[in-house]
Amino acid sequence: MDFTIRAATPEDCKDISRMIIELADYEKMSDQVKISHEVLKQDGFCQNPFYHCLIAEVPEEHKTKDGHVKVGYGLFFYTYSTWKGRCVYLEDLYVMPEFRGKGIGKALMSSVARVGKEQQCARLQLSVLDWNTPSMDFYIAKGAQNLTKSEGWHFLRFDGEALDKLAEEAPKK
């Protein structure tokens, strides 16, 4: 199947938002999505963007029954390792179900890796839900290491009230 991978533009934010909701539905967490396409546009296309995104697009003759030609995305941002230096974090990799198994997910992930290498990143990192074995198997088959198993690393998060409380404990300026 023909498809292209390209950098997202501000005009893509409605489709990115649509696919974020589709991914959240798949992950059984749709109630957690609070971001709008306006915020995506503001945060991704400002002077110092908070994220970058690649879009997978198919030709018109392969569009979905709903008329979509943007069928996948890879959203990423840069992080830093005190051991390795620059890193790229793949926040989301999503391909619409009817387009899976056609090389689009692999092309998106490889393209994010290429962007990271061009920026001298030493690592590509991501998280996957423990029950999502199709995705875990996909990443492992491409050479990813499961750090929870091999090194015992766990990802932790502060948000909501816990983040507010932690921030309030900071020394006053």
C-alpha cells in the first residue's frame, strides 16, 4: 500500500486529536484525554515546541470510509539522560486499525528514530501498557529492550493533587 510519512503541520492538529482519542479508546483510557486540537497546535507549533509529530498519510483512493487520509502518527519529544545525553521519547505511535500490518507503524517508528539520530540522540524510549502484547511484541521484534524485566526500572508519575502538593513544597523564590 502506498503511504507517506511527513512532518505534521498546524493544519494536522484536528486529525492528530482525532487519532489521540482513538488511541485512548483502544487503551481503555478515553476519559483521560483532556487536550484539544487548539492546545496541540499551540504547543507543537510555537517558537519552542513541546513536541514534534510525524503523520502517516495515504492517497485519496485509500481513504477511510469517513474520508480520512491521515491514518497514523508518531508524537515525540526530546529528553536528556545524565548517562547518555540526548534522547528522544516516543509518546504515541498509532495507526488506525484498518491500516495496521501494512508497514505504516514500522515506518513511523523508524522515521522517529531517524529524526532522533539526526539530532544526535543516543536512545529512543517509550512506554507500553502491560496488557498490550501486540504492541510489546512489535517493539521487542524491532529490538527494544524491556527495562522493567531486564533492569527493574519503573516509570512513575506525579499529576493532579500530587503534583500540586509537590510544587507547593518547593522553596519560595
